Amino acid sequence: MKKDFLRKLGLKKKNNGTSTGLKSTATSKSYIDSYSPVDGEYIGSVSVTSKKEYEKVIATAQKAFAGWRTLPAPKRGEIIRQYGDELRKYKDPLGRLVSYEMGKSLQEGFGEVQEMIDICDFAVGLSRQLYGLTMHSERPNHRMYEQWHPLGVVGIISAFNFPVAVWSWNAMIAMVCGDVCVWKGSEKTPLCSVACQNIFQKVLKANKVPEGVSCVVTGGYEVGEYMTTDRRIPLVSATGSSRMGKIVGAAVADRLGRSLLELGGNNAIIVTENSDLKIVVTGAVFGAVGTCGQRCTSTRRLIIHDSVYDKVKKALAKAYKQLVIGSPLNPKVHVGPLIDKDAVNNYLNSIEEVKKAGGKFVVAGGVLDGKGYESGCYVKPCIAEVENHFDIVQHETFAPILYLIKYSSLEEAIAIQNDVPQGLSSAIMTNDLKQAERFLSAAGSDCGIANVNIGTSGAEIGGAFGGEKETGGGRESGSDAWKAYMRRQTNTINYSSELPLAQGIKFDI
């Protein structure tokens, strides 16, 4: 297979996994080998960051912050604008790398890079809009206002399923705010992290940006622990499972640091009796099988009104027969592989748990083998009829397994949707305005994202992204999510020749 995209991204068989932005600083002789789930082939290796290397990275980042924070925000925005332009040039090779190393479809790989470009554009505008408020003082000849200052070194821990976009959601906003960033990408997609840094290095060097503004470290959970327990990192933004998030959140909280957590999802679509069947099938199928079910916003549960249940079930089964499973580099393919064989085993175990609980499969699952499936990571998307209280349904399975659940009233449907530990994304399919508004009300969906007549996947960067409950409560990307990367300061200025005290207190000397 021709892999010119690796060369275009400056990737070699062995790559340095520790970088302080302008140069690679790796000296470690320990490497992580990256194999593609597409064909099982070896792609390359990335060095693991040692404790000594990590300390050098943090020291360099701290030094860079002292200068970076004083650069006017619009000037910082200009750096990010240039990075967005470079990403436009490298959209094709970087998108192909994302698809090949992670396994998502080529269209989704390109789409992920486009999200990076979009967040750069958003950050450029934001660089002139880091607004504070002004307040009226109760004391004469006083002015009160608030302003926002950068935090310092921001640690970013990202997951394999969005190996480049989620980093950019955090880093582009944080850097515009005046922070510097240290990124630990997933050890399952380490080349994606190196590629993003390689592209960024060109912009940093051209603008003579201080060494350490954007840093990369590589490794397993040990490197993550360096970051979560490090008092020099005031904010750790971590994306991953709820189990991982609880560990990160506890470690950061123990030192009274801040954590921004984007964790598991158990997302549902409520299908009402008056919904548009075409929209239902399109939204549900893409939500369930896109990225082979490995999105935190993947549709896990379809809660269907009993009057249209059989009709929807039949339409879904027909649609699943049309799915093309294979190499995600083929534009005609709908479903690529799972990330690795551990994910395949998790998928198979979940199917067995569904059967043990009494679930019935409408579309059977299984592992694919033979020509084109040599990596052993290709599975069949499946559909099962279940009850929401099944233990396996209460947990997030990162695989293309869709659960069908029947309901009779909208109140029952909302209760079923909310009756899981996670609270990321949700949707309702309806042509009834009252039903839509009920779903979006305070008594409706308890998720951070609630959609009407679109699926649970496909969040836009303009809105704040994140969820409630065991999803972690964090918010990234658009809206006012930038405030997470800054500290608020309230200022009062006395421009009189007296010193009146608040609440009319008298203190004469």
C-alpha cells in the first residue's frame, strides 16, 4: 500500500515522541509501535517520554509561558490563524493518517482535520473577544470590573477516537488565552500527535515563538500520572472513559488543581410516533456505526414509541444489510475496523452479556475474517432488543452495538433516556413542537447536548461540547468554553481623594 502521506507529514519509522515545539528533545530508547487496524501493518514507532525528559518539557513550558502571556491576544491569534492555513495544506495527508492509524472512514478523517481548521478560525475571532464585565460600585468615584488572565501550563490528555481534533479544541483556545500546552496523545495513535506537532513547528519557527508554547509527550498511563499529579499544571483536560476520568479527577483535585473532563457517553435517540422515518434511519445508523461505534457521542440506545416500534425495527434491519464494511481508505466503505483486538474482545463480551441478560438480536454481530479483514479488527454492526435496566445497557460499549427499547409515553421515554450514569448527548425525532420543547425543558433531557431531528453525533465547534453526570461536566470548543482555560480577576479602582469603605463602614483614624 502506498503511504506517501507519512512522508509528507515528516514521519519516519522511528519518531521522537517528546517535543517542546521548536525541536524534539527525546533521548529515550523505549518506543511505542503503531500498527494500523486497517490492515495490521506496522506504521512506525514513537519514543516514550522518560521522567527526565518530562521534567525538561515542563521547565521549558513554564519559561515560555512567562513571555507568551504578555503577547497581545490578537497576536497570539495570528499564530493560530497561520496554523489553520498550514492545516489546510496538509488536510489530505493528515486526514489519511487519522484514517489509517485510527481506523475511521477517510471522510471522517478529513472531517476531523476540518474541525481543527474550524477551531483555528474560531480561536482567531476569540482572540479579540476575551471579554470581562464592568459593574457599578456602591462607593462614589470607584470603578469595578473583571478581567481574565491565562492559567499557565495546560495539560491535555486525548483519546484515540479523535486523535487530532480534541487536542486542537483545547490547545487552540488555550493558546489564544495565553496558556502554553503540554499534550499527551493516545498511545494507540501516537503518530497523529507527532504529525500535528511537525506541522505546528513550521509556524512556531517562522514567527520566532518561544520554545515550549506547544509541547508533546508520549507514553502510557505513567506519563499521564506525571501530568495529573504535577502542581505546575493548573488545568488538566482529559478525554477518555469514565473510569479513567474518575482517576484523573481525583488526582488533580487532591492538589486542588482544575480538571476539564470529557468522558463516557450512553447516548439515546427518542423516536416518537410522528417522527420522519427517513430522518430516524439516517440519524440512527450514522450515529450507531460511524467510527465503528467508537465516538463518545455514538448512538447506543434507540427508544422507540410502541406504535412505530416494528416499523422502525424493520427499516433499521434493512439499512444494516446495505452497510459496506472494509478499509476506511475506500470512500465507498461505511464502517471501518475497531481500534485493536482488545476492542474486538470487548465487543464480543458485550454481545454475550446481552444474550445472558435476555436480549434478542435483530441483526447479529460477529468478527469478520478473510480477504480484506486480515487485521482481525473488523466486526459486524449489530442491533439488539433489550431493557434499559440491563447492566450491560447501563455501561458504554465502544463498539457498533445498537439497543432498541420500547416506550408508551413521552414521560416514560425521557425517564428511560436519563436513567443511565452518563449524560453526554441525546436526541428526539418528532414533528410535534410540544414534544420537542418538553424534551429540551428542564424536566427533559439531562444531557449536555440535546438535539431535535438530528442524531447524537456531529457536534459543531461553535457550541460548547460536553456532558453531565459520569461524562464529567467539562466543556470544550465553542461558546464561552474559553473561560475554563483562564482565571477570573475582579478589580476595583478608586479615583477619588477619599477612601470610602463598602457597606458604609466607618474606620476613621
